[in-house]
Amino acid sequence: LKYLPLDLASRWAQPGFLQAMAAELETYAFNADISQLMSLIINAFYSNKEIFLRELISNASDAMDKIQYQATSSPEKLATNPDLRIRVEANREAGFVSVEDAGIGMTRDELISNLGTIAKSGTKAFMEAISVGADMSMIGQFGVGFYSSYLVAEKVIVVSKSNEDEQHIWESTAGGTFVVSKDERFEYGKLKRGTKVICHLKTDQTEFLESDRLHDLILKHSAFVGFPIECYMERRKEEEKPGSEEKVVTVTRHWELVNKHKPVWMRQPSEVTHQEYADLYKWFANDWEDHLGVKHVIQTGNVDFKALLFCPRTAPKDMFDMGKMAERFSIRLYVRRVFIKEFNDLIPKWMGFIKGIVDSDDMPLNIGREKLQQNAILKHIKTSLQKNVFQLFNDLAKDPARYKIFQESFSQCLKLGVYEDNANRSNIIPLLRYYSSKSGDNLTSLDEYISRMKPGQRHILYITGRSKRDAAKSPYIEGLKQEGYEVLYMFDPVDEYAVQFMKEYQGNELMSCMNMEATRLLDRRTEDDVKAELNPVRRCIEAALAGKVRGVSLGKADGESVGRVLESQDGDLPTLELNFKHGLVRELAKRSDEDSETAHIAEFLLQAATLHGADQDDPRRDEAAEMTQSLIQRLSAGERDSGGEDLPPLGGPSPPAIEISNGASDKIKDMELLSCGRVVRIVKPDRSRRAMISFVDEDEGTIDVMYPRWGGGEEEEEGIKKKLVQKLLDFELAGGAARDSGAQAFKDNFYKTASAVKEEGNSLFKLKDFEAAHERYTVAIEAFVKRPFSQGQQVLVICQNSGKPELVCTSVASRDAEGSCELRNGQEVPASALLPVLQELLPLETSLFMNRARCRQNLGMHLEAAQDLSAVVALWKACDRRMLEADPEMKEAEAKGLYTAEYLRARSRLTLGLIKQASLDVKDALARNPPTATVKQLRELKAEVQAAQEKHRQVNGPLAKELAKVAIFVRGGPKIS
């Protein structure tokens, strides 16, 4: 009675019941091999019993593949149940788990033959494999996966409906027999077509009655089955009963799609999007970040398989935990998209951060964990995977930004590979990256290092240390750096182990700078080696002096002379011979070929060379000395204090404006947009500009335009596509809120007009027409400057303080009829040289200067931008403190205005080479407690400033010292050693 359906159990005592049941049920004996297999499964002590669900789902998928195949020739066969899906349900009350599909189904005869009386060829093969140590989890590959259901079930019922027969039931308790009957009562539902397997669980297997457990198993083993798999999920929620301490449990159930991720490795790489790769990676690697790189492998030949290899962005925290490293599973093996197992030894341990999926139809039937190393197919897959991982690394190396992230996360793994992976060492070493004495903030490869080696150099030089700073300041490398040798910095703890296995690379021996042999390199160079090192700078100087000298050569001059001029015998241009042993020439060789100062220094070298052998009182010496001083000042710009160049030029000329001369505005409206003579806006992704149409080619769909040269000069002409043309904004054609700073509108309502002009500028700035926006902001700024002054009016004025110009705040004491103002600080200046401080209008006034500065930065006018930003800082510093304390909004605007202006000014000052002043701006801005986002920007800028300071110290500093020595020589002073 225990195994009978409830309605049959209730009819047990009815007359004739047994005779009726005998007619309905037919009992069959299992084939001997199947009986032996079931006995083996039932009595096996096997902990991984969860595989039963994988096998049932795999069978369901195969059944639906078959009906799809039949439908290609007979579509009506699929029409009986076109909804191809697999449904998994746990019935807690009845104690069973069911797996239902809409596959091909089985007739009565097929139930009898397929599930009991006819043994499959794999039955005996599987038992033989088990006897020699194969894994029970491989049962599905022998075609007998159905019987794994007896790992967890004491009774299995199969309900099946084929297009060729009625619905029948197969059931067995694995006692050597099974029963087949026609299903007339439909206790387990009426199927349109397909099969439903019901597993009544053993008393110790109730864990599989939890819907969450089934959901996880589907994700683990069957996530990539080609048909939708739905699980009947149960959700329990405890709620307190109103007015009582009792809790009420609310149970809700619903069908949930489990296998949402698709096996994208089955498609061609060109058909898969980045997002599809990312979604799959995040799911199976359990990572919240996108992958850094992916290698999509489709291997054909002796062994066919497909694979996806992912490189994460960050390393796991326990990456170098040796215990966990040995157990870290990184490659998941699938057979026909059904998960089989995870491996930790298909790739070397140092590659363990790589996450991958391998799917193959060629896997052998008797694969077991202990057979892995001896299996030829897996050895082939292992070799191919390693090869493709290296291809992934090399692909990443082609993108400097991504490869820098890779190096920050996994450089130690590569170095560990050098240490322990002898077979792949030659492939790993080219992937290594180091900082060096010439790389600055960038990493360099050994190949790049070799390309920069000095002529005659046969060693790759390196220095070890606890940090990059320690390595860079090592006394062992000072002499080598001064002579232009590049030194690699190895400060990773793994470096000392890895470098022991890097004896040489491409025929160049690796040598520590602490080795005595390294210091002897300086003594081994011949004069020819030194000249070869200086040849690039010789060519650069020769190009800079083209038309003034016949050529530039390298030789030895007498004494302290930097060179000499050799006159031509045939009356042609002279030749400049540089002293290749002179310190100035050596320092100049360390600079970039594109350095902006090289041309100026080349002029100076020619001037100094003419003094070779000249008299002490030669008047040319004074001219050369002045040139030397000018060069030293230029090179020291980054370290000197402000010279006032970035103060606003009060009283200076107004920036030019471009006139819009389309004619009257009412006439413009009637003109076609694309007509010759019309001023339009050309909109490009990076910048927009106004231009006048000069020619329209209707056939080609192009036009020629003339860009007015902003600031004067010749116009530019360009041919463009019509789609880039936009009409000007309405206010531009109408003249705007005010055409110029003297407009009547400013006199009628200054604040309203200035605000309107500012908004017009903002509209143009959004269009990236920085020239037009600049003009609008300038109109409003000039209106502020031209406001009438009254006695006591606060103003900003430039005055000298200890010989240095500063922008200070004072007030007007009096003003005469000619417009000259006497200030409280004693100065007398014209009104045009003053900038009024209007306390109630400070937010508007400062925003105009700030916005114009942004325009100027986008136009590359960094000096002018810094001048505007200096005005913003001075205006806010002149703000009345009592007003700030009384008005929190004004105080907040002041703080934001100051740290924003200082950040932007630091950007422009850094571009101008005013490094020290940029550093002070960053420091002041950080001290104002800006928001987190701004702090991040400021810290990034601070790092750029520090890098520029370091570069200045390394390059400009030594060069300026050599110029100072030359200055004494050209003046005819004593020799300097």
C-alpha cells in the first residue's frame, strides 16, 4: 500500500480489485546487466549523489533534441506540444522530486525496452570502468544516467506520452522487476507529449526537497542546457500575528527560470558582444567587476573543443595562500554543455587566477580524476589552454591601459611563473614589466629596454630595493644614470627569486648594479661608443640650425669650450663641431628629440662655439652670457616663484570678436541654411565653430566653409559634409541680450542683462563652441570693468610687493574728470586698470571669469585661463567676511569657487611649466575640504605635479647647472670643474 497511489489504496478492499489491477499492470524483470548495475548503484557508498538531477535533465534535453529533429521533416509532431522546456519540482508533502520535459516521449514498448529489458552497450562498460576506479559521476557518458536516480530514490515512476501512443506509467523499486501500465487516472498530470520522472526520495535524502537546493544544483550542473529549465520555487516568510506573539508562516510558490545564461562559447567570437561575455563571467566567477580580457577558443583537429578563458581585473585576496593555491579550481569542464567537474591542474598554478570553461564532445567514457594525467585528450587540451592563455596575455599587452591594470594585479603571478615554470619561462619573460630610471610613471618591457640600450651595451642593468623610491635613490646607480644608462627597478619581493632564473634575455645578460662589473661598464666605452650615443642629439641640433651651418659634427675641443666653428674652405656655410666630452652636450642628449627648448639651446651652442679662442674682452661674450641667463630662467620656470605672468592684464586690449554679418535678422529667417555667404555653426564631436559658407556642392552633399581666424589673421578653409552644419542660435542672429559691454541694456538693468549674457555663453559652451561662448562671457566681464566707480568702491589692482607683482584689494579714494583714480594704498592708476569688487554680485562676477577660463583652456590658451582664474581667487578673497558668516549660501559658493578655481589654475599652470605654483594651488585646494569627487581629482593632479617636479629635477636641473658653468666660460671667467 505504501507505494500505491492514494485512490488505488482506498479501493484495495473493493471486490474484484486485484483481478482488475492484474489486467492493468504488467510486471517485467530487468535484464541481468541492468539488474547488476542497479544493485551496484543502490549499494554504492558514493557521496556525490546530486548528479542524479544532472542526468535526468540531460536526458530531458536529449529527448527534446530528438523531437526538434523529427519536426524538421514533420512539423506536426512538434505541434502537439511546442512549448519546449524542462520543469523541476519538489513536492515536500508527497516526498518526491519530479523532472518533466516536452520531448519525444516513449511508447509502452519503448518504456519496457529502454528502461529495463534491453541493456545498452554502455551498461557493462560503465561497470567495468567503475571496477578499475572510474568516477560514478561519469555515468551519463555511458548512456545509463537514468539509473543514477536510484542514488537518492527508493521508488522511481516514469510517466511518458509519445505522439505514437497513449500515456503510460513505468515504475520500479529496483527490486529486480518493474511495472508498466496505461495511465488512465493521471495522478501525475496529463502530458501533451514528453516524459515526467518522479523520484520518491529515501528518508535520508530529504535535502533535495528544498527548492533552493534544486535551484543551486541546476545552476551548477545544467546552467547551459539548450532548453529553458524552470524550478518550482518555494518561499517562506514569517510574520507576527497582529495582537499576538505567535508568528504566521506564509508560503508562496512560483516557477522561476534558472538557466538564464547562454553557452556563448558555442557561437563564433564575432557574434558575441562584450556584455554577453561579461554577464557570463560575473555569474560563473562570482565577480562583481567586468573581466579584464577574454580569449574565445574554437579548436578543431585531432581533438575538438571550445573554451572561454577570462582574466579578472583584480587578484583574489588569498592568491598566494599556498594551501588554497593547490586547491583552487579555475577551469570548468563541460561535455555537451553539461557540467562534469572542475580542474585545478589544466593550467599551471601561477595561472590560477584565470577562470575558464572548456566544452568538448571528445571526452573519453572512462575519465576519472586519478586518470587525468595519463589521458592523451586532456593532455592535448591542457597544452592548448596554456598556449591560449599566453595569447590572451599578449592581447592585453597591446593595450597599455589594460595591461597596466593586469600588471598591478598579477605581476607577482608572472614572476612566480618565471621561478617555478621552466617549460613556459621563455614565454613569460617578455610579459614582465618594470619601472626604470627612464620610464617615469610608465612600465617598460625588457624588449623596450633593449631598444633603448646604449651602443656597445651588452647587459640589462637592474637594482633591487624595498620600494621604487628606494631603488631610484640607490647610490649604486648614480654614476650609471648620469652616463645615460637605463636601470630597471625591482622592488617586488618576488623579484629576487625570479631574477635568479633570468640569466639572459635575447643575448643580453641581466646584471645587478650592485655587481662590481656594472661600475666598470663606464670605463669600457670607446670614443666611438660615446659618439654613437650622442648621434641622435647631433642630428636634432643639426636640424635646428638648418640654413646657419653646413652640418654638426662631434669632436674634442680644447679646455672648457662646448665646441667650435670650423669655417668652410670653399666659402660655404661653416660646420659646428661639438665637444662630445662636455657635460652640456651629454645632458642635452638625455632630453627628448621633440623638446621645445632644444632649438633655443642649439642657437646658444652655435653662439658659444664662436667664442672658442676669442679674446676676453670680445663683445660677443656679453650677448652669449645674456642668452645663457635666459635659457637658465626658462629651464627653471617650474621651480621659481610667480613672476606675475598669470595675473589678469587689467587695462589691456579686449579679445577680438567675430562679427555675424548675415544681414538683418528678419532677412536671415528667409535664407536657406545652405547658401553661400551664410554664417553657420559646424558641429564636430570635439569642438564646434562658426564659419561662412563659400561653396555648396549639391551633387556630392558637401560644402566649403571659411573659418574666421579667431584673434585675427588669415581665414581657414575646409570642405565638410552637410550633416555637420547647424544654424546659429536665435540670440546670436538677434545680437543677444547685449551686443557689447556698452549696450543700453546694462545701464537699464545690469544684473538681469549680465545674467542673460552669461546664460547665452553657457548655451554656446554646451555646444562646444568655445570661441563664441568666450565672446559672450567677455561682453559681461567688460561690462563689470566699465561700471562707474564711486568713492570708497572696493577694487582689485596690480601692485609691486618686494619687486613681485601681486593682485591686491584696496578702495578708491578719489577720481578726477579724466578717469584717473587715487587709491587708498597710495597708487594712482587709470580706472581701466581696476577690477571692481561688487560684494552683492560676486557669485555672478566670479562665474563669468571661471566660465571664460574653461573656454580658454579648451582653446589651448592656458596663460589667459590662469589669468582669469587668478581674478576669481582674488575676488573671493576680497569678499566681506561678515557677509559670508551671515549668508551660508554665499559662504558655500565662496568655498566651491576657490577650490574649483585653484584646481583649474593648477591644471593650466602645470601645462605652462609653472610646476611650483601648480603644486601650491593643489595644496590650497585640498586644504579647503572639497567633496570626495573633487578630492580624487586633486589627488590625481597632485600625482601629475609630483611627476613633473621629478622630471624637472632629473632633466632640467642638471642641464641648468651645466649652462651655469658655460655662462662663466663665455664671460671669460675661471674654469669650473
